[in-house]
Amino acid sequence: HKQAGGSKFKILFDIAKLVRAGRYDIVHMHSTMYYYLPTILTLMPTHTKMVYTLHSTALMENDSWDKKLIWLKKIFFKHHILHPITISAASAQSFVDLYHLESKTIYNGIPRPKLTEMPSGIIETYRYTQNTCILMHPGRIDGVKNQVVLCHVVQRLIDEGNDLVLLI
């Protein structure tokens, strides 16, 4: 909903109109609720089931605007207008703590891999000269993390004569 010149509130109603016209069975929402309030209000009298996924803790998802709407969210959750989904035990507990209601938990993603220890001496192994700069990218290997671009950039810097090593 952000455009040059700031936020355009009308777009929120355009989205609501588009969703209502689609006559969907289920509409999934997440993030700040004020984005979705027009959609929720538009869909309330319909058969559409609205699901709201909490991607963090309940308190963190209530920024300055949503903090003002906690009471309304609680009504929506309590009366099954919005069906809350949490993504972890901690997320579910934060939901209970804030709203005093239960949620359905669907564990997000895949089990986290075990963290590996960095072998001792690894930095020295790859520091080829006294001036070698070691770049470390600690993170999971995933397309959204765009390690391919990182590798291309590092290779370009090496081709330009920089003394670099990238550890992923």
C-alpha cells in the first residue's frame, strides 16, 4: 500500500473490493491488521473463512497502529471472525498471554538444522596472505538469501585484484 508520496489508504479498500469480488472460500492474512481491516469488514457477512497467521510474537505484531486495535482483534478472534494460526510454541504462548485465547499452531518451515561448530584454525587456513580479507556469511543456504549474487560479487572483487576469501 506504499506509493511515492506516502501511504494511500484507498488502496486498502480496493484490495477489500477485489477480495470480496473473488468470492474465495479462505483468505489468509498476516502482518499488521489495519492493512486488512477493510477486507475483514467487507468479508464478515460472507461465507469466506479468514485466517490470520501470527509470524512473530503477539506483542511484536502489534506495532503502534495495531496496538490501538488489540481490542478489536480480540473480538475477531473470540467470535471466530478471524481464525488465528501461530507458528511455534513460543508464538502460541504469546498469543495466549496477550489475547487470553487459544490458537491453532502450524509449525513453520522445516526443523532447524543443528548448528555446526567452526573448526579451530579455519580462519588461518584460508588467510592466504597477511592482507587476505576473510568475509563470513553465517546463514542458511537458501535462494531467498541470494548467496549466488554474493558469490558473483566476491568473484568480481577478486578478479579486480582484491585479496578476499568468502566463507559460507
